[in-house]
Amino acid sequence: MKVFIGGSRSINELDENVFQVLFDELNAESEIFVGDADGVDFEIQKFLRTHYYKNATVFASNGKARNNIGGFPVRNVPVDKNTFSKDFFTKKDIAMVSEADYGIVVWDGKSKGTLSQVSRLVKQNKPCHVYLAEQKHWVLIENENSLKTLTSKNTSVNTASGSYIRQLSFI
């Protein structure tokens, strides 16, 4: 299975709940797609490098990875030279989601870019597990209704605590 793993740039440390999920993906020998940003992308890369995991690809706009601390293969996502700022990086985000079978996202509850990734997955009928970093729990987002619930003030969507994913139906 191909999994997109990403999250908010504001999160610079992952906790045990996220590490367990990452171990599950390593044990399943998943093909991991990760971005090149600071924050969660960097922390995922660090985890993969620390555990000598090789089945990972860093997606980078125009092939220039901002971060690739594991020396992973880089997937070049062509972007027009006149594209700037957020749009420049959005192209690689779209490519990762398009190629993935499902997503795993660590969200700070604020990042619109991270929420856009979850929305892209849902629109392509691909499930996404979202770790709400402040609440320290997982929610499964499978459709527009659960996505709306995620963005409301009272998040109570298919909460999965502790070990999370491999027991759930989509994998």
C-alpha cells in the first residue's frame, strides 16, 4: 500500500501515538510518500532515517527538496517557473495525494494547508487518519461529513485511541 504521511509545519515533535502508527507502517512495509517541509515532514523523515527505512520517497517541487535528511529518492514534481509561494508547494502536495492509497496526517488544528491535504484525500475517496495533536487522539476521515465534523469546534469523529490504524477497515 502507498501512504501519504504529512502534517503541520508548526509541529516539531511527534509523540508515542504517532510513533506507534509509523511503526505499524514500517512493519507493513508500506510505500511512504512524504513532503520536504519543516515540521511534521522533517520529523517523519528523521524517524524513517533513524529506523533505516528505505521504502520512502520525498516529493519536491521541481525536484529540489528543502529537507531530505534520509537521502531518500526524490520525486520531481514539475512546477511552472512563474509559480510562486504556496502554489509552488501545493503541486507536490497534490501529487502525493494522487499517488497514495490513503493518508496519515498530524494536524495542529490550525494549518489550512494540512486540512487541504485531508480534503484532497476525501475528494478522491481515500481515507485519512488525522492525529489531533492538541487532543492527542486519532480521527478517521472518510467523507465530506466527517471532514465537516473535523473542522467544527467539537471534534468527535470515529475516535481511535492508542495504537490506531491496522485494525481499521480500509487497510
